[in-house]
Amino acid sequence: MSHQPVVATKMSGEMDKPLISRHLLDSDGSLAEVPSEAPKVGILGSGDFARSLAARLVSSGFSVVVGSRNPKRTAGLFPSAAQVTFQADAVESPDVIFVAMFREHYSSLCGLSDQLAGKILVDVSNPTEQEHLRHHESNAEYLASLFPTCTVVKAFNVISAWTLQSGPRDGNRQVPMCSDQPEAKRAVSEVVRAMGFMPVDMGSLASAREVEAMPLRLLPGWKVPALLALGLFTFFYVYNFIRDVLQPYVRDGKSKFYKLPVSVVNTTLPCVAYVLLSLVYLPGVLAAALQLRRGTKYRRFPDWLDHWLQHRKQLGLLSFLCAALHALYSFCLPLGRVNRYEVVNLAIKQVLANKSHLWIEEEVWRMEIYLSLGVLALGTLSLLAVTSLPSIANSLNWREFSFVQSTLGFVALVLSTLHTLTYGWTRAFEDSHYKFYLPPTFTLTLLVPCVVILAKALFLLPCFSRRLSRIRRGWEKDGAAKFMLPMDHALAQKTSHV
């Protein structure tokens, strides 16, 4: 079966291409007729997506014919350059036909089987979550079973109608597509590129179920990190509530429930940010220890560790979010009425005690160092967050990206540790800060980061660092391939680290 080449009269994949081309506009602002030699594409359906698809195809230089059950009623909804007719007439001449209909309406097209024979059907539908779970075959596979004489291509289901209207620069440019016929995929790929998008081959039509599941996933890579951050926030919030609110109320009868909206939250956020940041670098430590133990890098990590390594970016961004919120809450604390009352009460106590000058040198130095370290840690975290953006990361080479994310990230962890230690100072050794026999919150947050820092320092020892570098360069403890580490130690340090 041969197909006419599907090439737009004006091929353009530029992201800044307008939705409606100027050469298609006539004097009154409506779309002019597309030249007769323009490649013809058919659309079955008259819904929102079909209308947006028709407008985008027309602006890309295609001759579009739309098949509708009631063409007179729907003709005014489509661009004037698109021909709106009955379904039987719309499928006569085009070789590529977009099926922009719901799954339950596919059977209504069975009467067109003879006209559709040999055509390429592009299924753009998406199932609901219930339909995806109920049906064991994808919509595209179901369409292919109804029309065995046609070639079905799954595509455009991840592109919204809004993206088609506003252009690919306002949405994801990638269009995953799959089919059992390579020629059909090439033909549809030409249409995709002419519309300004980027086709992504997902294989045979058996992959259609996976392609249809893509729009059903809500931030799949963020689910576990978000739940972890929420769990840490809940734990530390309850812990701080018991120490700072419940303990004074039970022991002294003082009501400090006013601390719940701001003060307790502000005490909880840095704990979550600090622990999440340490969890970004802990799996790298575990991976290095596992490689040292195995003596090779060619064995797979356990699934839980592999997934943990893949979620480090999300954990780092959530850490930055909590740290930024902590900074904002800290700036807002002096604006609260509670802070004003405490300042006034402190001034009254000072007057009643006949103290004309209240100055504690140690506390002044501690707070100055504490604030300075906090600003430096937040600034470094901001740099990590910015470089994780694809537009920034793509402008860096691998060594630059690794330096920012690995070296500067570890510096941020050390600065956060010093920030926490300066905040705690000597409080960990004072009995008055063990409320309900519970240690201060900052002592709990120091556990995981200190393990990471100590492990990193341990791996810097020559006995471990040289062996680890050899392993990551391909050396195996019991294998045949053994590569000698260069004598130049500086060159060894350039090897990538997990």
C-alpha cells in the first residue's frame, strides 16, 4: 500500500510560529482558502479538540476536511478554510484521518469500513481513569480491531486543545506516537513536524496503553517525595507542638496555642528542609558503600535504592521550598503581635530590674553567625534549584552540572549543619530544654546529615577514595578486566561520582 507523501507546503518546526499564518488571512480577518495542492488531512469529530486540531492544521498549510454528523450546525465552529461535510464524504480523499471521538462512538464509524480501507487512522482519544482500569486493551487497539483494513497510529493524546491553539511554545512539544506500521508512523511524523511539534516513537501499537496512561498521571515523579515531605512535616509539627505548646499548658497552665499558625510551622519547616537535603545525598553514600563492598559497578542496585536515586531532584526542590518558606516566615515573625508584646514585656522587666544596659556578647555573636550561615545555605540551595531547571541545565556541560549539584550541594548540607549547630549552641546539654524528656528538635534533625557528612569524609580517605575511583573506572574485584588508576591523583578526582 502506497501513500502520498504528507508534507506541508510550509514546513516549520519553530516554536514561535503563529497559530494562524499571515498568508492565510484575508482582508476581513477570516481564513482564506488553502491552495488545492496542499496535502489533505481528514478529521472525524466536531468537539473542542477537533476544532483546535483543524485550526492548527490549517495554519500549518494543510487542506483540512472535517466529517460531522451534522455539518450545517458545526460548520461555523471551524476555520473557514476547513471544509466541513458529512463523515462519508470526509474520508474519501485524505490518506491520513484523525479520529477525534470518544471510544464509545467508534462503532458508529463501522458503516464507513469500505471507504476507510487502506487509510491511516490517527487515534487522539484519552480514556478516563475508570475506563483505563476497566478495559484491558487501549482505545487505539480497540479501533484497530474494528477496522482491520486500516493502519492505526496513536498520537496527539498528550497534547491539549489549548496547546494546539496557542502553539507548541506554551506546552510540551513532544508527541509520543506508536503503530505497527513504520510507514504510517513516518507519514504522521511529517504532519507532527509540520505543526511545530516533535514526534517521539514509542514502538508498536502494543505501547498505546502506556501512551494513553501518560495524561492520567499527576506528577508521577513527585508522589513519593511529596508524601515523604508531608510525613516529615507532620512528625516534626506534632513533635514541636508537644514540646512548645502542650508541655507549658500541662505543666504550668500557660496557653501558648497561638504559636500553632506561625511559630510552630516556622520551627518545623527548617527541620523538614534539612532532613530532605540530607536524604538527597544519603543514597549516593549508600551506593558508594555498596560498590565498595561488591568491588564492581556492573551490578544493579536494589530497586528501592535505584528509585531513591531517581527521586533526588524532587527531594532537593522540596527542600528548597521548605527552606524558602522558613525564610519568609522568619521575616514575618517581627510583624506579629506576639513579638511586639514580648519586646514590650522584656523592656518592662529591664526597667523594673534597674538594668539600663542589656547586652549578652555570646548571644549576639551566636545570632549573627546563625543568620549568616542560614543566608549562605539558602543562597546555595537557590543555586541548586535554578540549575535543576532544564533550560539552565542544558546550558551546562556535565562537569559544571556535576560540580553544582554534587560539590555545591554538599557545601549547602555542611552550611545547613553549621546553621543548625549554631542555633542549638549549648541547648543540647541543658536539662531545661528536655521537655517531657524529649530532646530538642534540632538534635533529631542532625542525625541523618551527620551520618552523610561523616561518610563523605570517610570516603575521602585514600584507602577508600582510590579503590572507589578504580571501581568507577571499570575495575572489578573478581573480574577479568582490571584498569589501573592513573598516578596523577588530580586526574582520579575527575571521575564521576554517584
